[in-house]
Amino acid sequence: MKDGRVIVVSAINIVDGGMRTILDESINHFRKIENEYKIVYLVSQDVADSYQGIEGIEFVSFPLSRRSWLFRLYYEYIGFKRWQLSAGYVNVFLWLSLHDTTPNVFASRQAVYCHNAVVFLKLNIRHIFLAPRLYIVSLLYKYIYRLGIRKNKKVIVQQHWFGDFFQSYTNRNCILVARPHFDLSRGNFHAKAVKSDSFFYPAFPRVFKNHMTLVNAFKSVPKSTLDLTLSGNENRISQAIQKFCAKNTCENVRFLGRLSRDETLSRLAGCKALIFPSTLESWGLPISEAVALEKTVLLPDLPYAREAAGDYCNVYWFDPYLTESIVDAVGRYESGASPDGATGYVKKYDEVITWDEILQELVS
């Protein structure tokens, strides 16, 4: 073992979604420095199985990590340190946590990638009934984020507005904004496009994804069609959406079911436009993908969406809390009205794009 040259990346809570993409990208880039450092990834059993046989990185699985939050917290504050002692990894140069928490471990330097914006959720009584676990997590996360946060050399976030939350607990120089970068040219998704004359909203049913407001808006525009990546059986929220559509005879809303990432990109490449009414995101992956595919996007006029769109001009903005505003944005697009254009964003903190740049910031 390279004495004192060990990098540990903990990601036991990441299996799919946007953060799985970030995890995969980090693995590809950390392999570039395998000759300089011993690289160890702590992951769930699913991730370990998917990378079985890869060279240059050691994967250690924690099968219980996805069973409950209690196991997750145990590993973060007790279990990881015990693992270090038993495995002989007490002389760690860098410990990078890819999922929000600052673990209690032995390391010369630490860094944390914070991506869950749940602390900013605005939930009403109906939301609490539909997603009680999310409500509890939203209350706890502000304390989870703060616990041990000052140990970190860098606190990595995806957007500047999110960095403001952490600056109050750390300092400006500690915040690093890592804007996700997407190159979809290799996938040739335009050639694989699934042609459709529908608006497309790829999102799992969670209260902040704002599906109900969206389908309520499309009830008022029956000539426009909407494709959702829902089956109607995922959870209470999905069931409520399907029940609403059935009750109101929303024949212009189609339930496609869950799609793989490649299937989603093919649908996105061939759809009429992306419409993305989510009220809260740490980034908004489909927005970046739609921009990379040069699609028209209809977005909520919120900080995360303004940063995700950047200087992209083919945008129609709306108020995500008002059904009438969504109807208006759809109507303006359908009538051929000019897009509203880019709003831009203010750069407050150091900003990087590639994992090569992130690594330079962490190991220099």
C-alpha cells in the first residue's frame, strides 16, 4: 500500500438517479490517478456488483446501507471508523463523501459533496400525508449537514445559490461549485430519438416534482399532450396523479412507466419540448440534457433552473406554483411566440466543471 497516499470515497447511499451519474464519472476520473494513490470506494452492494472486475480501484460493499437510515447514520459516525481500524486504512490522505454527510473518520483532509436540497422544501399538510418520510428527512437534514461540516477542506455543491446555505457554517473559500458537464454526442441520441409530438417530463413522483400542478395545467390544454415517466403505482403520489387524471378524463396525459437513462434521452431527443415544473432541485439533470440536445425547455422561474439553463436562450419561463402560469407558457410555445431567453446567474464562489478540476482542488 502507498503509505499515506490513500483516498477513500464513501457513496453507500447512491444507487441511481443524477448522483449515480456523478458517482460513475468520479470513478472514471479517479482511475487516472491510481498510480499515485490507493483508491478505495465504499458503496452499496448494487454498485459493487456493477463494477466487479474493474482494475485500479478497490470497491468495498456495505449491504445494509440501503436497508434503513439508521444503518446509514451508523456507518457515517461509527461504522466507517471501525472499518478503517479493521482494514488498516487509518492513514488516509483524503476522504471524500459523495452524499451530504461529513463522516467521523481518520483522514488528513476531508471533503463532502452536498446535493440534497431537501432543507429548502416547503411542505403543506397534504404533502406530509403523501410523503411522511420526506417530511422527517427535511427536518433532520439541516442538522445532518451541519454536523462536522467544518472538518472539510471543500464543501462541493452544484449551484451557487445552494452554496449560500453552507457559507453561513463555513467560509467562502471552502465552497466549491461543481457544475455538471454533459457530452451526449457519443450516444448519438438524435439518431436514436423516439419521435413524439408531446411535452416530456422525466421525473420520479415526489411532492416537490410538482406533477399534480402540471397535470392540472394540461387538463386546461387538451390539444397539447404530456408524457410522464410514471406507471401510477410507484407510491401514494403517483397513485394520486393517476386517480386525478382518470377522474378528470385527462386523455392527453400519458403514463410511460419508468425508463432507463438511455430510453429517457431518446425520448427527450424526440419530444416536442421538455417541461420541468419541479419546485426544488440541487441541479436539474434533465434540463442540462435537454440543453445539450438543443431542445426547447419550459422551466420554473427559480434559482436552480436559472443556473441549470445558464445562457441557453430557447427557454419559456413560468411560475411553478400557478397552474395558469404553466398553461400560459405552454400556450405561448404552441402559438409560436418567441422564447423568453436566458436569465443568467451570479457567480459567487470558485467554479469548476470537470472531475479533473475537482481532483486538483481536493489533492493540491
